Amino acid sequence: MIPVLLILIPLLAGLASFFIKNDKTVRSWALFSSLLTVVVAVLAVTVLKENKYLAHQCEWIPALGSSFSVKLDGMGQLLCLLTGIAYPLIFLGTWNSQYKNAKNFFALMLLSQAGLMGVFVAMDALLFYFFWELALIPVYFLCSQWGGEKRIRVTFKFFIYTFLGSVLMLIGILYLQSQTPNKSFGIQDFYNLDLPGKTQSWVFWLFFLAFAIKMPIFPFHTWQPDAYEQSPTATTMVLSGIMVKMGLLGLLRWLLPVLPIASYSWGDVTMSLAVAGIIYASLIAIRQDDIKRLVAYSSIAHIGLMCAAIFAENKSGTQGVMIQMFNHGINIIGLWIIVEIIEKRFGTRKMSELGGLAQKAPVMAIFFVIIALANIALPLTNAFVGEFLMFNGLLNAKSQYSLWFTVFAGVGIILGAVYTLNMIRKIFYGATNQVTEAAQDLKLNEKLSLGIIVALIFWIGVYPQAILNITDGISQTILEQTDISHLFKK
Amino acid sequence: MQNALQIVYLIPLLPLIGFLINGLGRKHLSKSVISVIGSGVVLASFAISIWVFLQVKGGNTHEAHYFDFISVGDLKIPFAFKIDQLSSLFLLIITGVGFLIHVYSTSYMHEEKTEHFGRYFSYLNLFIFSMLLLVMGANFVIMFIGWEGVGLCSYLLIGYWFKKTEYNKAANKAFIMNRIGDLAFLIAIFWLIQKLGTVTYSEVFTAANLAKLSTTDISVITLLLFVGATGKSAQIPLYTWLPDAMAGPTPVSALIHAATMVTAGIYMIARSNLLYSLAPLTMDIVAYVGLATALFAATIALKQNDIKKVLAYSTVSQLGFMFLALGCGAYTAAVFHVMTHAFFKALMFLGSGSVIHAMGGEQDIRNMGGLSKKLKITFITFLVGCIAIAGIPPFSGFFSKDAILLSAFAKNPVLYGIALFTALLTAFYMFRLLFITFTGKFRGTHEQEHHLHESPAPMTIPLIILAVLSIIGGFVGIPEVFMHGGDKLGEFLSPVITNHGEGHVSHSTEYILMGLSTGLVLIMIIFAWFKFKNYQRTEESGLGKVLENKWYVDELYDKVIVNPLHKFGGFLNSIFENKVVDGIVNGVGRAVSYSSRQFRLLQSGQVGNYILLMVGSIVLIFVLQFFLKR
């Protein structure tokens, strides 16, 4: 029941939003609906976590062998929780931002939430693809209608790029379906496929490209900084906080267990790309002046580490990715909230034009510094645990290059400190100028949303087991399905 | 009555509470309330630490397990504290010296706005909390949490006056240099996990587990840990942040950048002494790097004119001595020097703060002179500090430095020779500083001269207490030759520290070495007296200029590492990303659009149309399938 609710609440609320005329009302309506969703999502990880609540299956398109099969496993619970928490935070944090055609804006935002929830719970490949597109389409519109000056060109590229990925994935899905004995899209049938290595090898790239573009992974990332920069910030939060997790979830649920041989044999290549991307994106981040672009590149680096840790294929790496998917979402939304505040108050995102904000807006400075430091994984913040486990996983990967992957990814830690501290320094420290002279500190709604984020940062940072326990079982299952050591023994 | 060991969690918890109260209440509390809370929590921790220390001294050690911090698969990292001889000693130093510096700060920082005063004390409390985590942790991960925590506090406090861009850059530099070391530390932790599956001291340092490690493993782990230590404890090649860190308020320099945080690397290696003793190669490297740093920093200190910079390089140099001792297997001597150094270097930094306070913010010793008349307590206590660091018996520095020199002699007389030479340089530059600052004629402005005054009691009392400790602090480690059973410290630490390769020096040799070093130091002091008692400003040239400019190491790092990386990032950003990566993407796009001209009508460039088309097609496919296959 719960996964259906998680999809239906935002879906219906979103559709209803199209008909609300008053801007204020639609805003409150969106917030109300998202709060309802988060309550359901929290229930799913706390009291209602028995199987009968978490899974649902009914007929959808039987002719195609596709059913409406949804289930919340540990990873689904965590990502739905993230999606549930993220939207109220986004609505609350950007409460003061005004949009033309507000009803359409909020309607599309809620529709994207419905699509995302669907992606995280779908246990049928066609359904997964359906939700994948459903999540993306509202975002294209949000970006193209409410974006910055270059929005048309940027959305076009974003669309073409991700659409290409989707098509490749669809081909892969259809092929896999044709290989199942009962011509089914069910995930369990995919898991049971046991394809020969050569076939796995090329199907692997169909899926991997789709996910690599979505995450994104170097060198398939060039749509992303532009899209983040040009989208309205609320949409950027959805894109970077949650949507990138579609790609990571795709790898963990739809790629590794389905094509274990190819995942193992291509592991070195994908890990190399991911790790190269960490350093590449970090070096570029150092040279950014626009805060949005800096955070965008920093996100590429962080996602690179997660992707590499997935292909490490061990418990530490997988659990690290799980917890980090959640952390990254929370932290980056926090950063965006402050970026949005800065942009709206000062009319610029250029760090060179800012400065001295710590004197004028100390509360904002404190929140920003905490979230930025969490973003570079300082101990006792949430991201430390994730990065610690991922690095540990990477060093223990079954690859002959595991040490090098760890060391190069580790350089990213140092470069991360460089660009993050420079960003803090340029925005908040130093002397004020005419732009920042009349700065106001945070408003109540901003304090509230950032306060929740900071509370989550420290809570997970001190007691990460709360999250790790949720995903412990599914991580184990994924690894068992991905394990191909029995093939070597034969 | 409860056992002190059951409430050890209060020791770090109290400063954390202080941090929260002062941090959140900095706008609402008065300065006196902030002072009382800030200092009070550290005093309370100090009191509990004494209690704990006495328990440990009575033979009780304790490992307190609170909860599982990380538990994934077979990997279990508990949040646990280990209270034994080594950590209880560090607890005393941190909370004791920390408390004095908090008290000193209440007066030194009094001119700050209340809000910033509160911020300062909250950072200071947070630092104490982190440092306590670092030494109390029962495994390497908890140590690492404290390790990065103190780095953060150091960053925050160096950049405390955040309006000045220079200070913020110094803060960034400190953090980043430390992070380089931290990465090595982390990899060492992962290596341990890979080989042993645990990072808990009591499990790693067992004979069975140590035997599981190959020679390569041990060398790699110890070297990586040492690289971590070079970051935190400012050794070659990662030392350059420490002199810049003097941008922070002077009490911070005393507490963090002299007495406590920078000794974390020594603590780490002393804690891992069983591992290090198995790695002869690493031991040699530690000794050489330590000695090289000691000498190198001492030469720079000879020509610095900023009172705090001299002390900063002196700190780097003294830390080098401690690493020399570690590398020679004399772990106890290193810990001993940590303790005495905490006393006399905190004393001198606080003394320099008193001088700066009196001079109205002036830090250039060329503009000082003759201050002994107006700042009597500061002068006398500073003199005590100089005698202690120079190593004249029976002041504390003599005993600890003697133990280090002796261990160097036992390892290799050449090491001893260089170390002794460095010790002479130390005596020379410290007394140069003392004489230029306190003797001769006053060389500052009339306004400054008029303003000169001794500091108030909250500043002078800590100075006096530290001076007393600098005099008597060495008596806990009297060498065997003077008094049988005099080395109380070594005895106390013996359950956790097994010194390695020490001894083999006859009593007569030991007497000769001591006499030699003491005599030469005295000669250096007299030499400095004649050279600097009536200091006149001169321009440096030749080698002096190179030393004044710190051997141009910062410039070298900029040229060789920072600038190329920056340029490479610029190349990637402006050329590679746009022209190559995105160029290929756009090229593919263009090629496709070229080859599909016939679909030109569809390619209106309106994303809406595409999406409509896409959705329409999907729906169509579904509908068709639905009806056709029924």
C-alpha cells in the first residue's frame, strides 16, 4: 500500500495544483501535500515496515508481460525517505521565491516527485522506464519555462542527452525482456537471466550509458553544470539532490545484479572513469566563480566517488553509497537553499562580487559553513561516514588497481577542501562591499529548513547506524546477487 | 562514591556543552558569563582529569564502550574511550594548560565585541572537546574524528578575525595542508582494516595481530601515519602552515599551535609505539625528518623579526626534536618533551601576547626594546621560558631535551652532533628574542612608550603558574644517573610504552654529554647577550636574507605545486571542458542533425514538441501493444 500512496499523493496533489488559481494557496497546497508524503515515507521506515505494507502488485499491461509491481526494499525506503524529506525542505527553503504561473510550477514539481517515487519503488522494468520518463518530463518543462537566460539551449541539450540515455536503456530493457523465458519485465525474472558474458558485455553499456548520463559520470556530464546553472534553483535541488540518485539506484538495482559478469569485467573501466571524474571535476570546481557551477562540479566529484564505490562490489562500499545517497541529497539541497537566498537578495551568484557576508548575516554564515563542511566530509557530519565506508570499500575492491583508485579519489578530498574553503572565504569572509553592505540575515522559513538539514547532518554524523540499519539487508542481497565467484570455481 | 573512570565521558562532554552554550548564547550572554562558562567547563574537565589520573596512577585503566559508531559487515568501529597512562597524561596537559589559556583569554580578548567574544570562547571549547576526543579515543577512527576536529578549530581560530583576507588565506592553508596529512592517515586506517579488520588499539597492538602484518604492511602503515603526523605536527614537508597560523589570536597560538594540537602527531606515534618498533625503516625516516625539521626551522628562527614567528619556528623546531626522539625509539622522551614544551612554549606565547598587548598590537621586535622595566612579570616569566627551552639545569627543558639528545647519541653520534648544534641555535635565537625585546633602548613610537604597561592579573597569573611549571616540570623525569628511580614519568608510562633501542650509554659518557651541552648553551647565551643587548636595526643580506625569507619554501611550493594545479584547472575549465568534452558531444549532435535533414520540419527546437512527440509515441506503443496482443 505504502509505495502506491507515495506515488499517488504527489501525483494527485500535482494534478490538482493545475486548477488552483491563487499563488499563495498553491504554495501552501504543495507544502501540505509534501508533508503528507513525508509522513508516509517516515512511517514506511519506522512502524509500517512489514512486507504486507511495503509491496503491491497488480495487472498493468499483461499483454507485454508487464505488471504494476512496486516494492519498498531498504534502498527504496531510504530514497523515498530522501524524496519525502527533500520536497518540504525545498518548498520551505524557497518559500520567498516568486514564480510566474505558480500553479504550473508547483504542479510540475509535485509530478516530478511522483515520478521519482515511482522510479525508487518500481520492480518491473517497463514500469521503471515509465516512471523514469515521468520524473524527467516535468523537469524539462520546469527548466525550459522558469530557467535562466540560456534555458532553451541548455534544456535542449539536457533533453537530448538524457533522452538518448533513456532510449538506450529502453533497448536494453526490451532485449532483456525478450530473453526471459516467460517474456516478463519483472525484476526477479531479470535477476534469473544468467546471460552469457559476451551478451552481458554489450547490454551493460546500454544501461550504463543511461545511468552514467543521469548521474552524471565523466565524460558524459557536460549537460549538468549548464542545467544546474540555468534551472530555477528549486528544480536544481530536485535534479541534484534526488534525480542523480536515479542513476545510482539504477546501477545498484537494475545493472549489477542483472549483469554481474559484465559489471565485474567492466568494473575497472567504470571505476577509472568515475575516479578520473573526481579529480577532473574538482580541478574545474576550483576555477569557478559562479557558486551554482562550483556546487555543480563538486557534485560531479561526489557522485564519481559513489559510482566508483558501487563497482567496488563489497559491503563497505555499498553501504557507504547507500548512506551517502541520502547525505548527498540533504547536504546539496542545503547548499542550494543558501545559494538561492544569496542570488535573490544580491542579484548575483558570482563569488568575486560577494564578500563579508559573515558580518551582516552571521546565522546564514554558520549554516553555510556547517553544510559546506559536511559536504567535504568532516567527521561527525553525515558525509564522513559515507565517504569513510566508500573509501574503505574502494581500497578493498577486487581490482588490481584498487590502491590507485583510493589514492586518486583521495586527492579529491584535498581538492574538495580547497574549493569549499575558498568558496566560504570569498562569500562570507573579508570586507563587505556595496553589494553585501545591506545584507539581511535569514528569515524564519529559511532558518527552519536549514535547521532541519543541520540537525540531520549531525544526527546521522554521530549515529549513522540509524541509516545503515535500513539498508543493511538490501546491500547484502545486492552483493549476493552480484557475486560471481561461483563461476570461477567451476 | 563513583569511580572516576565511569564518568570519563564528562571530560569531553563538558567543553562540548560550553561550546553550545557560548556559541548559541553569544548574543544574549554577557562577557563575564561567557568567561565563567568557557573557563569553568575546562576547569571541571581538569578536575575530573586529575581524579582520573590518580585512578590510573593507582593501576586502574579503563576502556569505556558507548555505542557502535559504524557497524558494516565484519567491520565494527565502536564509539569508545581508552583511559590509560598515556591518555590520562595528555588529559592533564590539555585541560590544565587549556584552562590557564582560557583564563588568560578572558582578559586578552576583552576588547572584542561580546558576540565575537562568545564566538571565540565557543571555538576554544570546541577545540578542547576535539583534542580530548583525539587522545581519549580507543581506536584510530575516534582519534581521526578528534584529529580533523582540532584541524577545524584551528582553521576557525586562525581565521577568527575574518575581515582580513590574509588571515583567512592562512586559515585555508592550515586546513588544506592538514588535509594532505589526513588523507595519508585515512589510508593507513583502511590498510589496517584490510589486514586486521579492526582499528581498536587493544586489538591491533596484540602480538597475534602484529604478527599477521607483513614487513611491507607495517612499513606502509607506519609511514602513512607519519605523513599524517607531519601535517598536524608541522614537519617537513607540510610545516609551512604553522608559521602562517600565527594570524590567530595569541592565546590560540599558545594553546593550539604550541602546547596541544601540534603534539597530536607525537601522541599518535607514541600510541602506536609497538607498531613503530617493528618498522626500522620508518623509524629512521622519522628520526631524519624530525632532525632535519628541527635544524631547518631553527635556522629560519634566527632571522625572524615578528615575535610570534620566532616562537612559531621554534615550535616547529622543538616538534622536530620530539620526532627525533620517536625515531630513536625513545617514545617516553618525546612524550616528556611534549609536556615540558607545553609549559614553556605556552608560557612564552602568552608572554608574547602580554608584550603585544602592551605594545598596542605591535609584533615586530625591531620596534621594541627595553621592555623589562615596564613589564617585570612578563620579562621574568619569559626569561624562565627561555632558560627552560635552552636546556639549562634544573629547568624542565633540560631534562626532556637531555633525554632526547641521549637517545640520539645512542642511535648515532652524528645525529647527536646535529641535534646538539640545533639546540645551540635554539638557545641563541631564543635569547636573541629575549634581549631584543626586553633589553636595550625602546625603539617604538612615543605613543607606544606612553602606553606600555604590565598586563592585568588574569594574564600574569597564568604566566606565573606556567613559569613555575617550566622550572619544576622536569623533575618527573630525572635521569637515572642523578637519582635512582628518578624517572617517574618513564615508570608511569611503561605499561603502554615500550622504548626501543635505548640505553647503552655509560654513566660517565652521559655526564660528559650533559656537561658539554650545558656549557655550550651557556656560551651561546653569553654570545647572544653581547650581540643583542643593544640591538640596532640592520638590513639583512646574503644568507641572512634567505633565512629571513624562510628559505623561500612558500614561493617554491607555489611555483611547483599550487600554480601548475591552478593553471591546469584553468585549462580544463576554459579549454578542455568546452572544446574537447563538450565539443565532441556537440559535434555528435550536429552530425546527427546534419544527417537527418529530412526531419527538419520536426526539428523546431522547441523542447515542448519533442516531449509531446515522445510521450505520444510511448502512449501509442502501449495502446497498440495492448490491442494487438489481446
